[in-house]
Amino acid sequence: MNYYKGLALFAGGVLFGSAGIKLLSSKDAKKVYIHATAAGLRMKDCVMETATHVQENAADILASAKDINQARMAQEEEIMEDTSETTTSSEA
């Protein structure tokens, strides 16, 4: 009895597999694959556009941060020069 059950399951699997292959290679399935691939390409384009915007914003932020740090360093240098001039003039 167990032998027939295994044989029946095997035969059912072969039939289901054959039907599945025909279904997967049908014209309708091909249309689904094409539309899914087109949607994937559109999604890729959207992601790449978003990534480009993020990179541009990051570059702008980095440039602004560098400008702030340069201005701050220049300000600190002025303070140091003023302090050294005051110290020199008061010692004289």
C-alpha cells in the first residue's frame, strides 16, 4: 500500500511539474515577467535618482561644514593675535 502511495505522489508531481512548466512558459506568464521586469527597472531608476539627491545634499552639507570650520579657525586666529598684541603692549 505504501508503494502505491509513493508511486501516486510521484506521478502527481510529474503531472503538476509538467503543467507548471507550461504555465510558466505561456504568453500570459511572459507578459507578467515583462511587466515585473519593467517595474523593477523603474524602481531602480527611482532609487538611483534618490541616491543622487542624497549624495548632492551630503556634498553641500560637507562644503558648508568646511566653510564654518574655516571661518571659526580664522576667528580664533584673530583672537589669538589680539591677545598676543595686548600681552606684548602691557608688558612694555
